[in-house]
Amino acid sequence: MNTYRNRPDAIRALVQDDRVHRDVYLSDELFALEQEQFFANTWLYVGHASQVPNAGDFWSLDLAGRPVMMVRQPDGAVRVFYNRCAHKGSRLVTDECGNTGKFFRCPYHAWTYKLDGAPLAIPLKSGYEGTRLKECESGQGLTAIRNVHVYRDFVFARLSSEGPDFASYFGEVLHAIDNMVDRSPEGRLTVGGGVMRNIIHCNWKMYLENINDTVHPMSTHESATQAADALWEGRAPDAPKPMAMEQILPFGSGYEFFDKMGGRVFANGHSVLGVNFSIHSNYAQLPEYEEAMRAAHGAERAAEILQRSPQNSVFFPSLSVKGSPQVIRVIRPLAANRTLIEAWSFRAAGAPDLLFERAMNYNRLVFSPMSVVAHDDLHLFESMQQGLRGEGNEWVSLHRNFDPAELEQASITTNGTNELLMRNQFRAWARYMTAGMETAA
């Protein structure tokens, strides 16, 4: 049954002003359309340039169901290609990362390609004389993704040939990457410590909207914060905290704290949670590092960087950034009910090792499925995915603090517990799911 294909009005009807239909989480048909339509029309996070430091280095991944590879060029540029041989379609590289040397060689029939994707050599070349190979796509070499943008070493791609340009799509939310990168006195980050991966049996939108959910910590993570409180009980409020305590105790800060931290939404589903302060605002100070920051950026800019520690900055739909403690989460949808989450840590060039230790510790403490925090979320995400199949109520509430005036504004600063940050994501989802659909029909 074709419920949604080439039916933009039916898709838009799933996202109302203050609620969304359960099909946005449950429908296999909608997920297939997301792979074809939504993820192609939006800018997706591919990887970080530090993952391919040398010419010939590659990093392979699946992007919205398509095999791609990020490749460092001889001139230092980073390009992204579809990871398939132009001959029979075999993947050129099957390892996640490595160095291919000066060319790619297909393991099936030994067709070879330059690092820029141009065809280099094929066996039995004389057999193609007089044929249409040179005029065919197969004779043109590797297919490059044309819409690639590298912003301060963060690599993004838009699969569709049409759609918003990079700057128009992300706009002001890019300052969140600036805040993260500029925590390095040298203005440079590198990926460190590997990646923590976790497959969750829930829809990707559940995970992404939870990133902006400041009401759940008091109930979902109650046991973790109570245990931390019990261990810290009787200590002076200003007593130096072990890193784990410094990072876990703020989760139990209460509704008022999270409400007052504030949030801001931007066009296209992006947001920053914690525009005033966040659970990361009171990490121990490092005088020598702060002095190095002032020397590098000037006193005013250094203060702006260090005093601004948003809880989460969402680059809709695939990336969430924490400037402090310098970690990111990448959302890789696999199916309507399966999502791969990647947690990466960054090392700031010229900064003390303690900053990198914070990043690594935070990922282990909060995002590992074996942590005292993440297993609570995972249980509830999977419970929601199952519970939404119950009859009698086909809608998910997003009513909290709804104001009709928000429908007319692209950028709004609001209180931290406002579900506007989630409503904003779904409005962008409906827009990019149906972009160009009338023409296709």
C-alpha cells in the first residue's frame, strides 16, 4: 500500500503545530522515503579532516544508505566519492580506513583510478576499442559527491544536486563549531581515542529530539544522580570534584536549572540548548590554559569561548556538538527502528591533556551503553518504539510552551524546557521530506 510516496500533503499532515503522528517513528515506508528524499536534500556530517591526514588516506562509511569514502587529495583537499567501482559496482575499499597509495584498485577486475576519481587503467584495454565505454558513465571514473563543504575541518555533504547551499542551510548554528574549534589556542582539533558505537533499536528522530529534552534527566537518570549525590554527601560545595563527579552531578540539577539555561532554535531544524549556561559550565578552571587562550584569541574572545558552554548544539539531522567537553555524536539511521550512534572525542591542539581526558571520560561516562546514564535512555527509547504501536492514541505530544507566534519566526530564543526545540526539528523534517515532491509527482 502506497500511503506516502508522492503524497506531500499526507506527509505534512503527520507534523501538526503541537504534535506529531506516530508514523514518523514507526513507518518503514517513511524511512525508505527518508533515505531517498530527506537525507539527500539536507547536509549530512561525513567526518573530520583529521581522520585522513595524508594524501591517499581514506575513511569509508555509509551515508543515508549509500557507501561513500572521504579521501585526502595530493593537493591537501578532501573529497568525497561513492565507494563503488565504475565497472561492476564493487566497493573499492572494504576497510573502514587506510591509505590506498597513489591510486584505487578494484579488487574484482583491477580497474584503477587516480585519487581524484579519474580513470587510470583497465585490463584488456584493447577490448574496449570501438565501444561506447568512453561515452558511458562507467568510462568517466569514480562518481564524486559534488556538494561537499569542509568547515573548520568538519566535512559535510549534500547528496542531492538541488537544495540549499551550505551557509544558507546551517547559518548561525555554525558558531557552535567555532566555539569548539577555538578552544584550541591553535584553532585546530584532531579526532582522538577512537569511536564509541552503539546500535539502538529505535527511530533516529527519538534519539535526536531527546538531545534537546531537558525534562527527562530528573526522572530517567534519577538513580544515577542519587547514587552520585550519596557518594558526595557531606562535602563542601566548593570542594574539588573528581572528574566523574564533576560531569555526573549536574544531571540532577532540577527543572528550574534546566529551564533557565535557555535554548535557541534556527531555521532548518538546528538548535542550541544552554545559551545561558549548562551542565558543563562549572568545570574546574585551568589558569595556564586560560592564559594561553587569551594570548591566542585576545581577552574578549577568549572569555566568550570559555564562558559559553552550551549543553548541545544540533546540526540537524546528523550531528550534535558539545563544545565543552569537546565531543560529538553522529546519528546514522539504519532502519525505521534501528539507529547507529557514534560518539567521538577531540584533542585541542595547544591545550592541556586534561581537556582531552574530559572528552574521553564524558563519552565513557554518559554515552557508553554500559554507562550509568546511557542505559536508562536506551531502555526508554526501545520502550517508546514498542509502546507507540499501542492503539487508541496515534499522536505524540509536543505541546509544552507552544505559542502560535513561533510559526512565523525562524530564529527564537526561549526557555530551556520548551518543546519548541523538538517541534522545530519536525517542521524541518516535513519541509525536506517533501522538497521537490510535487515536481516528481
